[in-house]
Amino acid sequence: MKYTQTTVDKLEAIVEEAGYVLRYERGTFQSGYCILEQRKVVVLNKFLQLEGRINTLLDLIPQLGITTELLSEESRKLYKEILSKLETENGNQ
């Protein structure tokens, strides 16, 4: 996956289309993010650089339990790619 602003935008779209509010705030997050499940809010560390934002979103998205019907066709395709890559990585360990 390319480390570009376009990639960040696409990953952010998945989170937002799934019904989560995505916010960038400062804080001391161990993993670079915080999930408030009951309110469907995802808070990312605003000081993360582009690569950090992408990697954090890639780690985070599979944990959200997203219903694919909520996603646009483009977001659904990317979401499935993320899950497929995660399964491949976990299978190789």
C-alpha cells in the first residue's frame, strides 16, 4: 500500500462510512488510537505522520467489526483487501 494522502483519505472513508466519527486529537495513546465503542468514535493521535496514520488505520479497521453493506463499492473493495492481507499475515506466522 502506498503511503500517500490519498491512501489516508480512503482508509478514513472506510471508518466514517461504517458510522464512526474519526477525530485527530493529542494524547498519550500507546497504539496511536483510542476507540470509544459505545459512541462509535475513533480518536487518532494528531501528531502521527502520514505513514503512522496509515499503519494505525490498517491496524484499527479490522477491529471495528464493520458491516460491509454500509460501505461504498470502493471502500468495500479496500476493506476486503485489508482483511485478506491480515489473514495472509496471520496464516504465515
